[in-house]
Amino acid sequence: MLSLRLLRISLLLILGVGLILPAPLAQPASAILVAQANTAPKNDRQLFELFKKGKDLVDAENLDAALQVYRQAAQLDAKNPRIFSAIGYIQARKGDYKGAVEAYQQAIALDNKNANFHYALGYSLGNLGENDQAAAAYRQVTQLEPKNIQAYEGLAVVLSRQKHYEEALQTFQKVIAINPKNGEVYNSIGLIHLQEKKVQLAIASFEKAATLSPKNGDIQINLALAYSAQGNPAAGIAALDKAAQLDPNNPHVHLRIAQLLKSQGDYERSLAAYRRVLERDRNLAAAHEGIGDLRMQKGDSLGAVVAYRQATKTDQRNPEVFYKLAEALIARNRRQEAVPELKKARQLYLLQRQAEGVEKVDRLLKQLPGS
């Protein structure tokens, strides 16, 4: 499941893996869709029933069927912006950010004063790598709602991607002005300082974040990263231990620990941490992917195939995992089996407008039979 905490910079940004971005709206899907159902005219029973059915299908994770229901609703009422908002939400959940952008743009054309629509548009554009347009969408939110913290955070994330660090820091300061006790924003500021290799400033920001959010294990993991960059491994290990103590049953804390250990080349401890993740959540695709990466590094292509295949079962929207599965299959000399995995990866890369991914798939497909 995607996190509903809105647009924070993740440790993965520092590790070079990218950003973890949460759901595109500020409310859980069920709340959004219930609100939409309540806005359906009661005298139009068919439309009302479609809203209700769509909401139930989203709750059941049957996104394809839900999408068809809302498209049917759009045919009945083409001037209801919330229908297109629902379509955009579902498209984003499916990883079809191009479709999400188009739907949110339709919603905005019908109601350009709705800050949620602009926010969701910014999220979807950001996932397509359209950073300038995403920034414009987030800025529009701040015009409509000058105290919308999530919009400033989203804008700062986009600016960070563009390496506009000074402007990103200024944007985070606006969040602090609205909410001085926001520990997560200090965590994000610390990550930017790490990107700039300003380790002492990073540590100071993380320590401030830890003071404001003492139960947040992610902050301790980031402190560990900063201490390691400082050349203080003992303090880094202590921070990792504290992260696990703070939230021992949270698989995401152990996932971040595993990823940090993996980035440091600590194979055995990283593998053990990934296993702890899966003890708490067998369906966390990133953990299966991480184990696959470790297996490949050790030349265990069979173990990698098993891990990557499990990752594709639990997250069917990540093209990189399908590509890695294909590479592992090729390493096992199972080249024909790799072809459909590469085609799936290509489809997802196209859907998410990742041109470099498409190109690397095409290069590999040319080397395989039956492609």
C-alpha cells in the first residue's frame, strides 16, 4: 500500500534509488470517493449507484473495474469534475501517470479553484518527470491555499530533484513558518544538506527532527547515514539500533535499515534485515527486490529469480523489477522466459514515460530469441 503521508523526501533519495512518493491526494481513497458519491444528484439514481459501485471497487482494489465504472459515469455527466478526479486517482494508483494527468486536467478545466485537483496533477506530473509543470501545479495550490503544507512539501521535492537546493530549502522554511514543530521537514532539510555534502548541517537538522519527532525511526536511519558520512560508524550503528527499537514491528524501518546496509556493501547484515522485513510483511515488494539484488551480487541467479518473481507478484507496476527478473533469467540461460518479462517492463516504462528504461529494454530484447 502507498503511504498516505504526503510527499516527504526519502532516504532512498540519498542512496540514489529515487523518491518514494505517496498517494496523490490528501485523503484516503475511500474518503475521496465517498465525498464524490455524496455529491451525485440524488434524483439521478443511476449516477449515484455508479459512484457507490466505483468506490466499493476501489476499496476492493479492483482498479480496472472501478475505472470502467467512473468512465461510464463520465458519459452520463461530463461536467462533473469529481468524476474525472476519481479517474485520475485510479490511473495514478495503476501507475498510468499520463492518463492521470489527462484526467486531472479535465477536472481542473471544470473546476480550476479546487486545490486537491492541482495537487494531484502536480503529483502525477512529478512521477512523469515533468518537474517544471509539477512545480507550477504545486505553486497553484499554494496560491489557492497559502497554508497548504503538503503543496510546499511537494514543491520542495520537485525542486530537490532539479538540484535547486537553495530554493527547496526556502520552500521548506515556509512549512516551518506554518508549523514550527514539524519534525519531518527538518528531516527533509537534512537530506538536502547530505545531497550537498554538508554533513554537519545535515546532522544538526536530523537531530532537530529527532527532538521534534522522537518516535520516528526513519530519522534515526538518516542520522546513521549522516554519521557514516562523517566517519563515525559507531554513532551510525547506535542510530540504526535506536531506529529498530523505536518501531520494531514496522517493516518499513527494517527495509530502510536493509537498504542502508546494502548501500554500504554489508551483505550478511543487509540480507538479515530484509528477512526481518518479510517476517513482518510478506508482500513488501521492495524487500523481495532487495534480496534479489543481493543474490545477483553473489552470483546466485536462481535465488535472484525466485526473489524478483515474488517482487513482481506483489508489485506489478514497477518496471525495474521485471527488467531485473529478465536479467536473472538470462543469467540462468532461460532466455526465452526473459522475453515476456522484458516486454512487461517495456510496457510499464512507456506508461511512466521513462525513455531510458525503454531504450535499455530494447537493447536487451535485440539479443534474445523470439522477441
